Amino acid sequence: MTTTAPAPTGENCPACSNPVVALEWSETPWCPSCRWGLDHYDPATVPWRGSRWLGRFGYAKAFRLDDELRSTLAADPAAAGRRSRAELVLVGISALIVLASLACFVGAVLVWRTDWLIPVRFGVFVVLVLLGAFLRPRFTRVPRRDLLREGGAPNLRELVRRIADEVGTPAPDLVVISPDTLNLAVVRTGVRGRPVLVIGLPLWLMLSPAMRQAVLAHELGHLVNRDPLRNSLTGPAQRIFADAVEWTGGRHPWRRLGRDLDRADQSGLGVMVVRFLLALANTVFATIQLAIDAVIMPDHRRAEYAADLVARDVAGTAATVAALDRLNVLGELTDGLVHDVVTRGPADWLVLADRRSALLADRRELLRQATRRSVDLWVTHPPSGMRASLVESLPDVPGSLPVDAELFARIDTELGLWYDESHKAILGAREFLG
């Protein structure tokens, strides 16, 4: 996420002669007026994907995809709920993976009951169990330490219930209050897929009540759009090769192999051959994983736009745009918070965020454009600048749920101890950063 405001380079645009700008760590400028150069690939800002060619491809593909989605949804917001056939394909692959896992465990039991030679039987049994464990479905676990107890924070639960009613989905019965998470999210956990609302307090405390409603409506919008359920159904297909990459050593296999070759005199030839084969397998698995992600990521990005449109309906255009613009400068706000946290408590964090956001207000459009400099096909969220501009381009709506100032005051009171924990967490992070 880019938050540092781009600076003028002293040069003019070859297309319109207006001044061009660039990010501090980049040598690839663009023109804020006519957008010349904004679509140019910059390896300094785009996530590294193993090669410059792949990074350039991912950037260009994601850039075009965001343009297409914004144009389509601006003309027809209802199109945000559509999904591609790729999702159905991944659901089918996931089902086959789960069946294969079950077959491995059943096969292990059958092999153990055979009269094969013990070494053979034991070896096949272990291989089948390990393969079954590798293919098994994974379920997100609830962080019990931060889980809001049943009946706790009734005013917060009332706010969530009101927003859920407006969105058209049951309110999550599990709520996690995280003192140090800079995000809000809805995830499904366990075999039953119970929805869990995660509220990261550092972000929560830097949002106004209207922005909080917008962000909560966005997250609950994922539920009404069934995004967490779809992620659970496609999860095995999306994770299997990512797990294989980890099992074969993780990222940058050839860089590790190069370091191993420098120490080849300490290892035998057989060891180096095994390491080479692991690096080769790792590259194959990573390539397949990138291909799978490239297929499903358009649906993920469309899902984020769909949730933004739910937030617009519930919280209104102004609150939704304000929340997205605040997320756009979140890095800047967090840096300032870490600087001021010694003398300013949680009650002041919104005021501090408002002041810093006001200082950046005249560069809002420039900061929105800057979010596009790091787009990547394999990132699930579209740039926040594009999301804000889409909502802003649609007819202005006031929102169906007015802000209840008294309810938010009661929420702040009942979460006071949690706010203190968040304060301690930020102080600890500050000391760690030195």
C-alpha cells in the first residue's frame, strides 16, 4: 500500500507538458493530469514474483483488469455480484483434492491390514498418511485470546446487528477484538464455517463513527455476497501448491541453491543433487500456484468492489469514500501514531488521524493514483484509490443507516479496557522499532 505522496521530478509530460511526479524510491514518473506513464511497469514498486518478465506481466494485466472492472461497475453496479467459471472449476478441483485426501487415509488403513512384508507395509502406510495430511482441508482457527466473550460488549454487538440487518445477513456470533491488528475482516472458521468478525483496534480508533459503519458494512457485505464461503470451497485448490512451495523450501529457491553451491565443498554431490531437484520442484509448484491465482484473482477483486457498493448503500457515499481514502494513507497515519503514542492515548487517535489526513487532502487524487503503482495480478484487493473513485463516480446516496452518536459513545466506554491494551501494543511496537 502506497501512502507517501509523490513528488515533482522537475520534468514535464511529453504528452501534455504538465509537470510529472514520481514516488521517492522510484525512477518511473507519471503525469497526474493526463495519466501518461501511470501504466508503466516499475520494479521498484511492484511485488517481486521471481522475474522481471513475470512482474511486468502481472502489473499490466492487473492494471487493465482494474480499468475494466471500474468501467463495467460504474455503468452497471449490479455486475459486481457476478463470478467467472473459474470459481466453479476451482470448487471442482477442491472437491477432488478432499476426496483424494480421504482416499489416502482409507488406503493407509487397508494397507496396514494386508499381509505384506512389514517394511513395505509400513513404508506405504507412512507415505499414504503423509500424502493424506498434505491434501487435507485446512480450517481457520479462532484466536481465543482476543475472542469477545459471549454477551460481552453488548453495544458493539448491537451496532453489528443493525448493520447486518441493513446488509441482509445474520450478524456473526463470534467477534475478535485485536489490540494490534491494523485491519477489519470477516473470516469463516472451523468445520462448520462459522463467520467471525475481526476488529483491529488501531484502525478502528483512527476511523470516525461514519467510517466505522462503512468498513463494517463492507466486511458484512462479504457475508451477504458469500465470499468467505466461496473462499472455503475453493481453498484446497488455491492452497495445495502454495503448501507444496513451503514444503520444498519456500520462496527464492535458486538464491538458496546459489548460496549452497558456494559452500559445495562442505556437502556431498548427492546432497547438492537433492537440493537442485527441490529447487526445480519448488519452481514448478510456484508457477502452477501463480497460474491458479491469476485465474481466481479477478473474482477476488470484483468481490472487494461488490462489498464497497454494499458499504455505499448502508453508510452512504461520503462515509465510504472517506473510509477508503483513509485506508489509502493508513501507512502515513500509522507512522504518525507510533510517533505520538507516548503522549497521546486512544481517545486522541481519531483527532490525530483527522489532522494528518487534512494535511494530505489537497493531494488526495495524487495519492489515489499512487496506489496503482504497486498493483499486481496476484494481490486480492484492488488499489484503494480505484475503489474510492468508483464509489465517488456513482450517484451520491446518504446511506440507509444513520450514525447513532450515543451508541458509539457507549461502545467506546465498554471497549475502554481493550483500547488500553491496544495502547500498550502500539507502545511495545514503538520500543521494538527503536
